Amino acid sequence: MYIKGNKTNGLTPIVSNWMEQVMDDEGLIKDLIDTYGSPVNLHHLDTFEKNIEDFRDVFESYDLNYQIYYARKANKSKSLVKKALASGIGVDTASFRELEQSLQLGGTGQSLVLTSAIKTREQFVKAIIAGVPVVIDNDDECQLANEIATELGKTAVVGIRISGFEVEGEKLYSRFGFDISEVQQFIDKYIGVGKKYEQLDISGLHFHLDGYSTKQRGKSLSDCIHLANELDENDHNISFIDIGGGILINYLESEREWTEFDKKLKKQVATGEGNLTFSNNGLGYELINGKVERSLKTYPYFNKLNGADFLREVLEFRDPRNNETNASRLKANNYQIRIEPGRSLLKQVGMTVARVAHRKKDAKGQWLVGLEMNMSQMMSSSEDFLLDPYLIYTDNNSEDAEVEVFFTGAYCLERDVLLKRKISLPRLPQIGDHVAFVNTAGYMMHFFETEAHLFNLSANLSFSDSVNLSVSDFIDDEKL
Ligand SMILES: Cc1ncc(COP(=O)(O)O)c(C=O)c1O
């Protein structure tokens, strides 16, 4: 039997049918963990494909020339790269190994892009030989790309990363890219035949913004279309504009639960009472001079505007100069619009399941439930994973006796508390029961996973729909 933690006052996650099917099958979960160790990361490939289709539908409804690049940094599994390529979309790579492996899995110059923050010589060599477009961040990268392309007797296809867009009177800071106010001059002066960087063929513009504003993305895209027009007039041949990732997803069933949680957390910070989180952790809120200051340092788990609708808003943004939408200007100019979604393509794709190792009461009388996993196996830049976990009980006959617990992990650190929120359960789990964390594929499983204490990295398994699932339906990523 599986049951959600926090029957009341919770943060109820959106849960897909496949997750329910797996959680409903205690025998399957036990077999998976007996075979692969704890925790296991499960990936549902049909959901990934459906997410791809949803973005495709948006672009097709505007009749746009488009390409979607799955930002694989959000999850390390090869199965998803293979699925992306088989579905006809591309893959955004951000390191030598991401690039090399994506090429080995069938990626090509047409289907891959390289956007690493730091680009080494070996990355450029690999990308230029394979004809993979490289998104260039600065003058030194131009220099290196040009040098290597010359050595190889090739042309390097590049996009130029832009930043510093002005939105509502404010300049958006980023450590990445060329400033929008100077980039045209730079390109005109240095890039192209007969110029300093003549082995570079600039075929596109690129940006990726921090945060989740559709207005900022809309305005930045609008500025890029304008810039592309000006570059084309000066004999460049811009064919694509890539707007990166950052498309919001919604994790939660209820807006009310989300706002209530925020209210209660602030109250806890203000009064020191509430016992909502481990050691009264404010998750970003702090009491300063008697006032609750700063902000919640977590992903915004509830979002009314998300996914395909989020993308539509960016495309519907109107250029203040002529009141035309981005979509109509892209189409009129036949610029290919590109996106690099990571998290949003992984919506509802993954789940992490771990085995209960022990239960204990600490000196404060709190129940701690130790799981066979560590904090790095479910960690992102968000201060806490704000979704209620699911308990998969093996013994379904015991009487209920509600209990409040914290889940703890295997690192020797005091702070290896897997969820900082306290979770109420109908009864204390037994050793060997399982705990499932849903919707963890985007950034949660791998981004910060380490092998401290020589722990094995968790197994990554992928599968497709089947009525009666068994261990053999799950493909171990190591075997791909
Ligand atoms: C250049 C670039 N593209 C795409 C992404 C993917 O973003 P997300 O997973 O939020 O869609 C990132 C994330 O950091 C990025 O830096």
C-alpha cells in the first residue's frame, strides 16, 4: 500500500499514472532495489516524448520553423538523449563528455549544440570536426574557435550568446554572453570573410535568462530579432535565434497549499514556533531586526503559467516598435526559433525510490527515519524539495498511529536531512519499507550527486508503458 505523507497541511505533488502504477506494486519496487541498490531513479520515456510533443504543438500552431534541444545537463541518463534524438529533436550539450556521449548515441552536427560555460580546446575540436554549432560567449572563445577551425581547415558554425537586455527600464545582468549594446559592432568588425575571425560562420543568436519571466524572455527575443535584421543587412546570414531554457513547470496540485505553506513558514521564522522544518530552517527567510526578510530560496513549485502556455506568452510578446508579435516576426523573417528546455521536458518523467534503513528518536524526541540514500542524490539549487513524499508500506495490517518524521541520509553531515520539512505519516515505517519522491528527473537526481564516502552513484533505469511491469522492463542506463 502506498500513501502520501502529510495527509493534511501538505504540499501535494501532481502524480502521473505511471508513478501510481509503480508505487502500487510493492513487489516490483522491492525487486528493483534488491537488483540495483538504493536509491533507484526511474524514468518514464513515454512522458518525456509527450512533453516533446507539447512543445512541438506550440510551434506548429504558429507555423514556425523551429527546433527543440533537450538540455541534458538537467539529467545524466543516456536513455533520454537517445529518446530525444529518436523523437527528432536535438540535444544541448554543456561539457566535453556530454558532447562526446551525445555524438556516440547518434547525435550529429544537425541535432546537437554546444553551450558550455567553459569551452576547452578539446571541446572545440570535437564540435568543429562534427559540425556541431557552438554558442560563443566571449572574444577569447572567438579567438580559440577561429584558431582551431583554421588548423582543421574547417568553418566553425557559431551562435553568439547575448545578454544585458533592457526590460522595463532595467538592464538584466548576466555573467554570460556579449552585451546587447556592443555586440553588433563586434560582429560586424571581427566575424566573417576577410575579417579577424574569418573561419567563424555566425548563423545564430542565443540567450538563456536566469529566473522565469516571460516578459523578460519576450523582450529579449524581440531585441534579438531586431539585431538579427540589422546583422542580415550587413551581409551576415542569421538563420536561428535560440532562447535557451527556463520554461516553468508546475509541481503542485493546489495553489492554496502553496500559499498556506509560505504563510506558515514566515510565521515560523517570525515567532520561532511552528516546527514545520528541521531546526526551524527558514528556507531562505530570515528574521532581521524583528522582521521577516529575504525570500524563499526554493524553486517556485506552484506555477499557474507553465509549459506550453509559458512558451506561447514569449512568442506572443509584441515588439514595442511596431506592435507585432515575436511569432509573426520570426515567421516573416524565416528565422528558426530554438529552445533548450531541460527541466520542462523532464516534467513528470522521473521518480526516486529509497529503502528505509532505520528509525530512531533524537534527543529532542523527534523521529528520524534513515534512508539508504544521501542528500546529494536529491539535491538542486533549491533549498528544499517541497513535494510530499510517498510511503510504500510492506505490512498492510498494522494499526495506524500517526507520527511525524524527518527523513535523514547517509552522509556524515548533520545537515544530511533529505527533506527539511517535517512529514506526518499514518504510522512509523518499518525497516525495508520504501519511500518514493516523485518528479525528481529535472536537476534533483544528478546535478549535485557525489561519490563521497565512496557511495555508488544511484542506478538510472528507464522504461515504457506496460500493463504488468517487471524488473526486466527497466533498462539500466549503464547498459546503453
Ligand atoms: C544555456 C542553457 N540552456 C538551457 C538550460 C536549461 O534550462 P532549464 O532546465 O531551466 O530549462 C540552461 C540551464 O542552466 C542553460 O544554461
